[in-house]
Amino acid sequence: MDYSIETAPLEKLQSDCIIVGVYQDKHLSPAADAINTSTQGMVSQLLERGDLSGKNGETVLINVAPGSHARILVVGLGEHKPLSTKNFCKALAAAALSLRKTPVKHAVSTLAECAVTDADWNWKSRQTVQAFADSVYQYTHTKSDKATESKLEKLSITAPEAQLAFAQTGMAQGVAIAEGISLTKFLSDLPGNICTPSFLAEQASQVASQSAQMTVTILEEADMEELGMGSFLSVTRGSREPAKLICLHYQGAASSEKPIVLVGKGLTFDAGGISLKPGPGMDEMKYDMCGGAAVIGTLKAAAQMQLPLNVIGLVPSSENLPDGNANKPGDIWTSMAGKTIEILNTDAEGRLILCDTLTYAERFNPDVVIDLATLTGACLVALGRIPSGLLGNDDDLCQDLQTASETANDSIWRLPLWEEYQELLQSNFADMANIGGKDAGTITAACFLSRFAENFRWAHLDIAGTAWRSGQNKGATGRPVPLLCQYLLDRAVKLDA
């Protein structure tokens, strides 16, 4: 989709649809007031008749309006006061969704003129692009009919001349982040017979080829064997697909600058191994690589935004399947760090590939390491599908991520990582067990990972409840790409300060 920032008066803009906002007390936004005047009071009539109350997220599409060749989409904004960032994004999402099944090809959004608490034109333009890009995404790769519901091809965002530079910067950032999100969703939505570890490595190589500042290295199983990644390699024993460790390097700063390392779990299918998962819903285990897909998507966005940072993306990728050679409960393997692990449940495999990758990350002398993984069903039970879980060994890093999540409207919630939980990983036969029992599953999984992150500042994002949706609207969300991109943008701003 094409995007533009427009500073011309509304009456001079040509489009199929103009999007305006109204508030609950029948107060009209400036653009809505102008449209109301030019259409003989049609917007006011909607409010007087009760067709629209102005509640946040409500929409009414006026297909024919006097004095206008364009449709008018009226969007409720809520109370007449500065919107919260969440309510602004909610209004944008409602506007984008309402146009999804219409013949509108070119829309003009005036919603960025609305006051939003702690948000500038950069942020409002960026969020507008992301909302509409999300609405037009539709997976068709394995369908014979490639037609999509949305016909929208262009979105224009109105802005005052004085804010043009900020709005254009926000638009460019929004496009980059939206493309990273779209790639993440596409890779995640692909079935496991197409999106194998080898396929994921090929896609990462394609992303690297699109930027002169990015390179890629793919470690094969023989390379991992030499490195002593016994924990990682134990997971792939039951699969015919070779495991890969994908290493993306984006260099936007001097080589002397310590990199930010992102580690994403890339299980392209997880049947649970010998500890086999239940059949119902197992198809969704193609989404066990959403963390890896999000790392690739984030690196793509970072390169497109040309951020003045060094960022390394590590994606350990394999399958976890039952086989005569597969991991067995009770097996003991030695990790790259030299620590031995007793496998009590082969379905707790994500931490086994992540722990060796965290050890591998040390060689880059990282400033921080952030891993993201669809790691535990316990996180979904604890937090639902609204926030991702956050745990870490550095308060400043966790606070930076919390701040970024609020700006990006990509929620996270921090859980404790207290020493007492480490006791649940005790093993009579190895240095540790790979599970800690039925209690505090998300926390004990992070405790396990923390033992391999002792030499650097580290945070862990459990995205098991947020990386995809189930049910009728089943599909990947692209989270936490918005959060990670905002964190990187915030880091870039600190460098300029």
C-alpha cells in the first residue's frame, strides 16, 4: 500500500473516502466540522438521530453525501478530551476494519489531528500506518484464490504544514515497522511443511540481501556439534529436517559499539516429541516459531529505518517430533555452557534450544540480550492474550522495555524472577531439570534461561499468549515487533541526546 502526508486543505484532496472523528458530546473534530459544513450538516444529523453516539471505536460509513464525491467515514473518539494512546489506536483500528470490505481504494485520514496524551505527530502518523497496514494483511499464500477482502491501495494522512517533517518521519518509520510485522505474520502463518528451518534460513538470507548494512550466517548441525550445543541438538534428533542457527547482523553503528542481541525461538513445528501434545489444536504449533519470525521482522524494520545501532538477531530453528532417535524423558544432555540438563519433559524444548543460543550470544560482547519465545502455556493462563510476559536480570533493561511497550501499545507485564524459584529446577542426576513442576511454569522456564544469561544484561519475553490468535480469526499478530522496534528507536534517540 502507498502512503502520503497531505498538507493541502481537505476540500482540495481527491479520494474515495475521508475519515473524520467525532466525540461523545456531539463535539466534532476540526475535519468533521468542515465536512459537516460542506455536506449540509450530515455529520450532525447522524449524531442527532443517534446513528452514532461518538463512543470510541464506533463507525458509520456515509456512502453518498451532498456536496462530496467521496464517502465519509465517521469514527467515534470517546470523551471530548485528549485521547489515551490506546484509545487512539482503537479508533484507528476501527476505521481500518470498517473499510476492509468496501470498494474504497484511496482513503484520507484526518484522525491524526486529534489530541493524544504524550504523543506527537511522528507517533500519530506511525500508528496510523501500522493500523491500516495491519487491516489489509491477509494470508493467501496457500490458497488458490489470491483475492483479498481489502481493496485499499493508498492512504493519505492530513497534517499541518508545521508538522510535515515529523509526520513524514513517522510515516516512514510506520512503513518499515509495518513491513516487519507483515513479514513476521506471513512466516508465522505458513504451514510447517513449507516453513521448515531451512526455509526460515532462506527467508533470513533474503532479508539480509536487501540491506548493505546486513549480513547473515547460517550455522549447520555440524557447526553446532563442534560448538558443543548438545542441548539444542537434542531437540532436533526426532526430525528429518536439519536444524539451523540463523545469525543476522545489522551494523548501523561503528563496530566498536556493543550490539543489541535479539534471540527468537524458531520451532517451525512442535509436536512435543515423546511427551506428545494432545491432538486438538496441535495445528497451531506451527506458531512455535513466532519468536524467530519476529526477530527477522524486527531486523528488517531496523535496516529499513537505518537505525544508528548494531543489532544481531539469533534464531535457533528446528522441529520437535517423536521418533526412535528422539529425546526421551530422563535423558541427560550437556549444553554449550557445560551445564548438564535432565529432560523430564520433551515438550519443554524451547528452553533447550534457547539456552545454547544465549551462550552463543556471549561471543558478540552484547550490551543487552533480549529473547522472545512462545515458551509456556502457563503464560497464557496467567496473563491471557493481552500482555506478553516479561522477566529479566536487569531492572533498567526491563523498565526500558516497559516504557517502549506503552509507547508502542504492545503491552507487557513483568513477573518475578526470585531465587526461590530456582530450587524447583533441582535434579538428582544433572545440574538442572528442564522443567520445574506444575507451579509457576512461566517463571521456572525463565529461571532455566537465566542460568545461561549470567554474564550479560538479559530480558525474556514470553509471547505464548500474544503471538497469534485462535478461533475464527486464527492468525499471527506480528507481536512483539512493535515493542522491539520502539525499544530500538528509543535506544537510537538516547544516542542522539
